[in-house]
Amino acid sequence: MRNIPRWTWAPAAAACVAVAAMRAVSTPGPLNALPQTLLRHSQVVKTTGNFGFRDLNKNDKLDVYEDVRQPVEKRVQDLLHQMTLEEKAGLLFINGARINDDGSIEDKPGTGLFAFAPNAARLLTEKKMNHFNLWAIPDEPHTLAVWYNKMQKLAEDSRLGIPITIASDPRNHFSNNIFAMKASGFSQWCEPLGLGAIGDPELTRQFADIVRQEYLAVGIREALHPQVDLATEPRWARISGTFGEDAQLTAKQATAYIEGFQGGNSLTREGVAAMTKHFAGGGPQREGLDPHFPFQKGQIYPGHNFKYHLIPFEAAFAAHTAAIMPYYGVPMGQTKEDVGFSYNKAMITDLLRHHYHYDGVVCTDWGLVTDANLGPVVWPARAWGVESLSIPERVQKIIDAGVDQFGGENIPEVIVQLVKEGKVSEKRIDSSAVRLLRQKFQLGLFDNPYIDEDKANTTVGRADFVAAGEASQRRAITLLKNDRHVLPLKKNLKIYVRNMDPKVAAQYGTVVDDPADADLAILRLQTPFYPVASDIPLAKMFHHGDLDFKGAQKDSILQLLHQVPTIVDIYIDRPAVIPEISKAAKGLLADFGASDAAVLDVIFGKFKPGGHLPVELPASMEAVRAQKEDVPYDSKNPLYKFGFGLSY
């Protein structure tokens, strides 16, 4: 499982000090011309003639794969021919890893939510794995950089010196949901849904470029994003990570996002590989029930709109996304067998490989093969449609479908077993190994995987990066109602605030404790959710269920709105159903991940609201239930239509 709960909550052309050393390796030269980061950490730098290189296999000669002057494909093939089956199998797995607070790589007991995470050093040495995704990280970026360099040194000491690739879920959003990691000093932007609300691809490109620089500074070289699913089923729990329900809007955002991360229209040494997800679109889940869990009811297309969900992926292919992640969902009735996407050969080989001619890495979503034991509870593998298969049979079916890499798993010995038993050919494993090695070479990891630890803290959370992220929070805020032009408010009013920090609000007016004493109230809300009954603890954290406020909670909100003129701001991670609240509020705004200061800046006119709804807000739950899961903006008489947004 790649998405772990988050418990807490510049100019694009700015110089990237963190990648200067990466650029230097593109041109071979004498030993004293090699990057200082490489010379400081590497123990295998040697020379032949006047040329410096890394003798990764320690044979005292320059192999083709060690020679930066050689074409990537030649380097890949040379290395592939030197690899054992066990080393190839290790390439095909990526799993989460925990990081010790002191930056060490020793295997220490984990604590809290991440206690179950494996130790990366042990997976590298024992399983020959060299792809890892990071979950919880130290608060100090410098500590993460220290850990990263130690891991690269451990990889350098392996038989062939294959460097590690570190991946991460989004870390740069001001978010209240479980699909974004704790920022830990990184710049905090609105969520992707907010980028959709802004609708400016150049801002999205700037976002991606800034995050790229922050990732590079701590050694993260693969982004497990963007998420280009279409939010056509408003109850789905993962809408906040999308750009909305419109395919063309999402396609434009995806292009800018991928190019900003990868360094252009192809993956570069200064880039971060983008793993676009979730092929072929995860939005149309029946009743919005997410397929992370057994209570899912399949991915359905009552509007016969499967091709609509492919449009953003077509843009991602054109932008040369380095990797693709299929979803857990079962595309019901779309192929001969109703199985999850990564098990489905018609989806991966026929559609993705043959129809779209995609030759990048295809990686499963996390945890499709083995069950997760969570104390007394077992979280079953997301092997939907193939639950009866054994672990080796599941691995074989995924390989046969055309997938390259297994997310959230560390069982390369199963690949070795399948090859030795003649059930999978080594040639088939080679084809996936080539794609994975190619990506490492394109990123320049074989030539200099090390980073400057001293520059991590000066790049991550740089002042201009932070300012750009905070500006995006404000720009995404969408004004839905402004009764009698009550907004923007004047300062020095007596205000009553709820679900907001009074200390922050006190900078804009006099905060009172009783709404009866206030000139006006400001109320922050979040789209409601109602957890699905499940023994799996994580399932209760997903925002499933109805989208409207109910019972005492709704009564309390309306009581305040009827007692005092009230400005309502609601965080939209799914399309809220709020007709009574909208009617009673004097002003209504939607945010997509924003601080109290960001919301107040807009309410009091320091910034103008600039967003337009990337999803429609339905008028009732009856309308929601009548919608077709795969069709955009098809709610009957929506309260606020897709694209709606006012300003001052």
C-alpha cells in the first residue's frame, strides 16, 4: 500500500543548486574534473587514460555500462548480460521503506504506523532490490540526504554497483486526506484538484519544476504521480488527487506536470521520473467504493464511456511519461475476464503496449500479490478476480499480462522460482529489466547517484518555493456565492470563527467567543464522509459514502448560519452536497487545500479568488445516485456547475 495516512497537516526559472553535480557527469573528463559529490562518496572511481569512471563491478577495467560516452541502450545490454537471474528479479520489485531518525541505514525497530515497513538496506543486500518508496521521513531534509547517500554507497558496494532509485507519493500539498505524505519542510501547494480549479498549465509546470528541485535535493528520483483519473463518480474517495472530471483539462495539466518533473519532453539527468496513474482511469468505481478494499464493487461504465478516461493517458504518452501504474479496479465487462487491470493482459499488452506502443515501465499498484498482516486483522491482497490463485500464480499472471514491476512487494524469489520451473522465460524477465535499467541510466544514477547533503536544507522549503505554494492555495479558492457583494470583508469587524485558529483570525478582526456578539461569522467545513464498515483500520480513513451533512452536525451548521451572517469556506476533496448551507450562507467559498491564512486573505480581499470548479457540486444525494459513474458533469440540475466561479 503506497498511500499512507498523513497525520499532520518562485519562479520556475530559479537556479537549481541541488543538481549542479548531476549536470557535471554528462561530459566525461579527467579525475579531477569529476563532481566533488562523487569523489567524496564513491570508493570505485578510477581512470583509464585521461578518463574518469566508476568501476562498479570492481574488475579494474572500463565496461560499456560504466562508460558515460556510450549510448544508453548499449550500456543497458552490457549490464544485463552480466546480471544473474536473482539480480534481474530484484529489479522487478519496489516496496516502502522506513528511515531511521538519525539517517542511519541499520535495521532498527520501527515505531508507530510505519513499524511494519521493511528495512531498505536489508532488502538491497538480501533480496537484490534497488527500488524503494519512502513513507515517513525525518523532519530535517539533511537527515534524509545523509540516509540516501549511505544507501547509494551500500548499493555501490554490491557486485555490480547498481544504484538505488527512490520514489515518493506527493509530498507538496496542503492536504487533509490520507493520499499525501507529510510535507516535512517541503513547499506546500494546493492539491491537484486545486491546480485543476486554477486551470493554468504554466502554473502546474512551475509547481512540478519546483517540486522536482526539492526531490532532487534529497535523492527522490521517481514521482508516484501524477494521478490523472477522472472524477466522474463524485463519491469516490480519491478525487482530491485528480485534476477534476474533465478529460481535456486533465490532459493539459498532465502534460505540464510530467514535463515539469522530467525536465522536458523526455526524461533527463536533472529530471524526476513520473509514474502516471492509474491506467486506464480509476474514477468510475461503483458507488464510489475504492478497490483498495474487499468491499469494492467493480469499475463500471454504464455510459459506455471507457475511451473518455483514456484521454489524459494519451497526453501522458505524448509527454513520454517514464512509467505507468494501473489501478486495483476491475473494469467490468470491458474484456474477456473481469480481473484487476494489472492482471488483465487485454489492458496491459493489447491496449497499453500494442495499441499505444508504450514501452516505458509499467508498475502495479501496491500490494496485489501478498496479504498484509495487521496484527489481528488481515488486509487481503488486491487480487480482485484472481483471489483463488496462489502467490506464484498471481506473479505469473501479472508478468504474462505485460507488467514490469511489482509495487509494495518484496518477493523476487518467486520470479526466480517461476523461471527455474519453466513457467516464465528469462527472456521475458529481461524485457522488464531493460526498461527498469534504462530509466536508471537516463536519470544519470550510474554515473553519479550522490547528492550534496549540505544543500538539502537550503533547497527543500526554499523561501521562494514556499511563497509560490502559498500563492497557489489562495489562487485555487473558488467563490461560489457572494450575497449582496458582502465579500471582500472589511477589516476590524467583530468576527466569530469556527474550525479556524482564532490567533490567525485575530490578524483580520476582533475575534469574539459568542456569535451573538459578532458582526459576522466565518465557518470552515470539510466535505462530509461516512466510513464503510470494515475490520481494516485504513478503510475507515478513506472518505467514502454520502456527500451531505446529516443530523446534529447539519443542524449545528444551519443554526449558526441563521443566527449571524456567515461566510462559509468548504474544503472540497469530493463534491459536497450543500444546498441548505449554500442558501443560508452570505458568502460561500470552496478551497482545495488551504491554510487559515490563505482563506482569510481571500475573504478579506488581500487576494482575489481565482478558481473555477473542476467538478460540479450536485444538488442532492438523489442526483448523485442517479449519475452514471463514467460520465462527467451529468448530475441533474447541479447546485454549482463544472467551471463555475465568481470573483471580486
